Amino acid sequence: MAEKQSEKMKKMMAMLSQTRDVELTCDEVFAMLDEFTELAAQGEDVRQLMPLVQQHLDTCPDCRDEYKVLESIVLAGV
Ligand SMILES: [Zn+2]
């Protein structure tokens, strides 16, 4: 489980570094939001790990709403 998670993380980081100067679309943010929410719930520094997702959430009310829903689910599940 932990290994799978870090594999996923590596892919994510590679993806993020490739698109570093590009803003994410809502679809891309949605695709990563599960991971982002779990990391945030675990107390990880998501601003550093997934700056583009954080940046998008800061500017997009739709995705922020979605994040809040996911967050409440993750927090309730932990
Ligand atoms: Zn959005």
C-alpha cells in the first residue's frame, strides 16, 4: 500500500514538473484531487507537493467546493 502510494506520487511529480509552467484545467485538478486531499489530510505540505493544484484551488471556486466535499469525506473516513 505504501509502495503503491509512492509510485503514484512519483508519477504525479513527473507529471507536475512537466507541466510546471502551465496552469491546470479543472479536469486535471479533479483527477488529482483525491490524492491532494489525502495528502492534505495526512498533514503533508500540499502547497509544496502539488503547487499547481493548490494554485488552482486558490483561484477556482468550483474546484474548491469539490475539494471541500472530498475533504469532509476523507476526514470522516480517517
Ligand atoms: Zn477548477
